[in-house]
Amino acid sequence: MQALKKQHSPLSFLTSSVFDTDAANFWLKKLNPLWSVNQSLGQIVYKEKAANGIFSLKIKCNRHFRMGQAGQHHPVFIEIDGRRYERSYSLHRIDEQHVLLTAKQVEQGVVSNWLAEHAQVGDLVEFGQPYGDMILPEASNLVLLAAGSGITPMLSMIETWAKQPDALAKVQLLYWVKDYEDAAFEENFKKVAENNDNFSFQIFYTQQTDQRLNTEHLSLVSQPEQSAVYACGPSGFVSLAEELFSQAVLFKGEAFSLSQADSSDTGFVNITLLQSEKTVAIPKGQSILAGLEQMNLKPKHGCRMGICNKCACNKVQGSTRNLVNGAESTEPGNLLKLCVNSAQTDLVIDL
């Protein structure tokens, strides 16, 4: 019996037999900005301010886009002045064709400032494959702790859970912002609370009441030892949350900003790169990735938050400090995430 040949559409045949992929993508975009042979593309269709310094972009996606699970992050690629940048954002699905990208404008942040000040309706972005393990758990209760723009993955998980409320017995959100105008998605949370008795949320305004996360907030959570606790925010917030909720059945934390360098971290350290046979001197207190970039080296990286592992490499020798939780590592052979670790001594890394 003769094997049946796989049928191809005329467009598929044309792109595979006449053009190479890059050329095909170029000409397809001339017909429709979202058309592509293999790229996961999105086009901005709406832009609005979500809170003070936080903005949301409604993006229409093409057929190649694959939405991750609620709470996961997507690499987002943007071209600015001829240079391609990659950053990671937690997306919220609006419908089958549209997602919401919410970001906080960061001082000296190239991508966040471009998105806030220059991105316009019609502009294109490209997406990578989703990653991250902060997704809806199997525990009976879920406690979400968010600070600032750390609220973004929480929104996605809450609204996903609201569509299948039997998946968890109870969901509780505790959300810290500086002032009233800094709170994002409050109306979304109110709507979920009105329709589901098993969801509750509280917002704390640190400049009004100085109620930063502390031991008193433990009393607001019933049976934390039977709950999964997720925290997202600055590194100090996440580290404190992990300490306070050490009895939780499950804890996951994601930090979107790193702690400041210790005042004792002065001077320079030498970083020896085995594969490229180079040795460079970088400041002692900053992330190794940032230091290498300042020396015009370009290690592979992605999220810059220690989540995606794209920048991870083997540490052959030396001492490092984790900028998220302060943990120090002196053992050789450990996996080293360049974006969230600083060098405390001279290092040798397999890069």
C-alpha cells in the first residue's frame, strides 16, 4: 500500500518551497502584520493606565500564540531603535484572541519606558514560550501576597479560579501598595468577591498607614499550615513573606526587583569565563549579568528575575550571594543564575 502524502495548503507549500522562513515572514507581514510562518506575534489594539505608574496593553495575538497557565510568564521581544530586547511579563487572557499585558514603568527601564511612553496602537510584539511554576496549586486554600506590580500574576490566577471555584476551597489576596492611586485591578477583585463567597481581598496602603508586611498579618490568614502561599513583589517583600509563612504547606515566591548592594560590597572582583577564555573585572555588589553587560559581554538571558534559567551556568569556583534572599554559596559545581547573584570573591564560571 502506498503511503499517503501529507496534504499542504498552497500558502504552506509556497513558504516552504519558494522562500526561506525569514523571507516568507517579511512578505507575509506586508499583507497582514500578524501573519507569520512560525512567529508568535501580537498587535497592540488598546492602551490604558491601570494605576499610578502601571499601564495595560490589550494585545491581539496570531494563531501561533499559545497562552500559558494562569500565573506563568511569557518572554516578550520588542525592537527599540534597531535593537531587540527581551523581558518577561505575566499575561492575562481576555478572550481567545486577546491578552492583557500589564507593566510598571521603571526608572531607566528601557522596555517599560518604551511601552509606557512610545508604544502605540498597531505596534507589534513577539512572544516566547511561557514558563514558571507559580500556577494554581492542589492545596485546599490559596493565599496570595502581592506588592506593587506583583499583582499581575495574581489577577490571572484569581480570575481563572473564579471560573472553576471548586478547584480550591478558599482564595485570599493581601495586596500592598504605596498609596490609593497605586492599586490596580481593584474593580476586578470586587467583582470576583461579589460573585464568590470563598474569595476575599484586602489592600494595604503603606504611605497612609505604614502597614508593611509583618507578623500581625499572619492573624488575617486562617490555617496557613493548610494553605499554599504565593508571594510576588520586591525581593525584600518576598524574602520576608517566606520567613513569615514558613509553616505553609507550599510556598512559592517571585521577586521582580533585586535588593540593593550591601554597603560593604565595594571594589571589584575578577570573573573568568572558561569557554570564551576571558577575564573581566566587575563591581562586587551588583548582579553578575549586569556587570558582564557593562563590559560589553552578552550572556544569554531572559527574565532577569531568576525564573526562566536562561542565564544559568555552572560555577566552577568562587563565592556568590543571591540578591533575592541573601543566601551565600561557596560550593563549586553549583548552578549559578547570573541575573540574581553577585560575586563576593573572584569567580570562575563555565561560560
